[in-house]
Amino acid sequence: SKATVSVLNCPTAHTPRFPKMKYVAAFLLARLAAAETGAEVNAAQIKQILASVDCKIDEDRLSEFLAEVEGKDVNELIANGTAKFASFGGGGGGAAAPAAAAGGAAAPA
């Protein structure tokens, strides 16, 4: 039988390829909501988010993830992660430049 996979890469029948990414995604969603109230993100919030999309929760992985991000600034974590992605290199060129508006006028911003 085929495993059902949600948008957060949360298989219901097998272990995900990147098992921590679902915790990262749920953490960032919880952090976004917490930013409005000034509250801290906790395991219960992450579990609630993951449960809402039928993700299996590995308590050990969740605890490990929370220990790794505890006391760290989310913006710094994202910046450090982005820098790591830069080392992967990239394929393909950038997007094509927008065409000039008719009559030679600049396109509106």
C-alpha cells in the first residue's frame, strides 16, 4: 500500500527522509503565532500543529530538536541555515528580466 504524505513530509506508514524538518516547520509556525503574544514555543504547541496534519511524533527527536534551539534567536538560526544552503551551489539561472512596458515607459513597481 502507498503511504500518505502531507505537505510537511509526514508519512503515516514509514519514516520520513528528513525527520527533523517537520519539527522545524512546526516550530516556525508556533514561533510565528507566539510572536504575536510574546510567549515561548513549547513541545505541546509543536505536537498540536503536527497532530493537526496527522504526523507521527517521535518524542525523542522532538526533545532533541527543542534542546538544540532552546535559548537561540530564531532569526540567527535561519541566517545560519541559509548560509549552509549557499554551500550547496545552485542550478539554473535566475528569472528572466521583465519586459519593458509598451512605448518604452518603465513598468510600474
